[in-house]
Amino acid sequence: MVPEHGTKIAFKSQPLCRYYLKELVTFKTSIDEQLSIAREELKELQEYPEEKLVDIIKEVGFQCDLCARCCTREFNDHVFLLEKDIEAIEHVDPEAIQPAPYYELCDQHGNFYVSGYALKTEEDGSCIFLKDQRCTIYDNRPFICRLYPYMLHQETDEDGNVGWRQISGLNLHGCYHTTISDEQCKVIASDVKVYESSFLEQKIKFLEKTKEHFREKKLRHIQGVYDREIRKFNKGGEIIVFVLDQGVFREHKIRKS
């Protein structure tokens, strides 16, 4: 997010949340397979050389130019909130959060499950906390917003090769090749690994809890039900989404705005 005043930053995010799904999501792997993938990705992330990321950050030299485009749905997707972000956001505005989009599972009764919350957006797609192109909660902004545009997650490139994506939104906004001190680069790199590790740990906890919940309630993920309920949602119907928050599934009834 953009600072309230003219502070220079070199940070990251995946902002901003779509409150609807443009296309259906297909899950071809079981919960156990998803768990295995997430655990392996966490292991590889923790082994990723921090020195390599430091060099990348120093070379890119990103500097915020206060354009605020990273805080809009035009340029990014949604602000996913770690559990540690929720308390700060709810203290400011309890109505500012919603279930994160791209629900991960759907049981045979049509209930969706997702691993966390995201910030709401205005009708024009801008972050709910963006006013006059400035972040109104800059000192308490989510962790992901503090890191933009640096990130570390595995992604398939245009040639189908899976590798670590290190930068988000390059050449879309901001300034580059700014001189950043070695110390600052190390702080950013360390924070990036902390965030990405926390994100994966939250995902793993969600999958473990969902597996246990499904077993106890005799539930299972049904892709056909997922597709049907999303179609209903996109036509204005109400759906139920369970969000894992502090180890407990919290129920939300949602309609497309």
C-alpha cells in the first residue's frame, strides 16, 4: 500500500481482493497431496539462499513513487491477510475483512472452505483503506503490503518451467535502480522469507484442520458441487464460506456485490 506521507519504500504485496470469481477453480489433487506439496514448498523456501534474494533486491532497487496503482484491482488481485494481520485490521474496522477469494475446497453440501481473510475493496476496485491515493492505515498496514514488490513463491513461467518468482508487478508502477543499502536489502529479504513462510504455514494448518474436519463430519470435496455453487453465486445467489481463523472455522454467508 502507499504511505500516507512521502516515505520512500521498497516493499511488496499481492493486493487487492476480488469479491467474485471470474472463473471456476479446479482441484485435481487430494488434501493429502496438497499438504505434501505445501510442506515441500515450505522446505524449499526455507532453504532458499537469502543472499540471492538480497542481490535481487539490490539490483531491482524498487522505490515507491506514490502512484497507488498497486492498491487497486487493476494492477493486483487481493490483499491476503495473515492471522497476525487480522487483529490490527479489526481494531481499525471490523467490517474491512472478508473471506479470501478462490475458495480452496467445497463439501458435498455446498459449503466452501478457505485458508484466510482478505481486505475488502471499493466498487472501483481500490483498497477500502485507500483515500486520495494514500493509505489511511499505513502504520498498521498488512505484512504483505509492507513487502511489495518483493516475494518468493513457486510459479510456472510462460514456457512451463516451475521456479521461484521473486518480484511482483515490475515495470507496471514505481521507480527502479534506486540505491538501497546492504542492511536494508537484508531486512527486506529476511521479511520476505518470514512472510512467505507464515503464508505456507497458515495454508498447511488450514489443510490439516480441513482434513480432520472432513473426516469427523464425513465430508469430502466435490468439484461438481463447487462448480454449481459458484455458478449460483455469480448469478446473485448466497453461498456459505468457512474461514479458518485462530484454529476455528468461522461461517460467513456471502452474496456477490
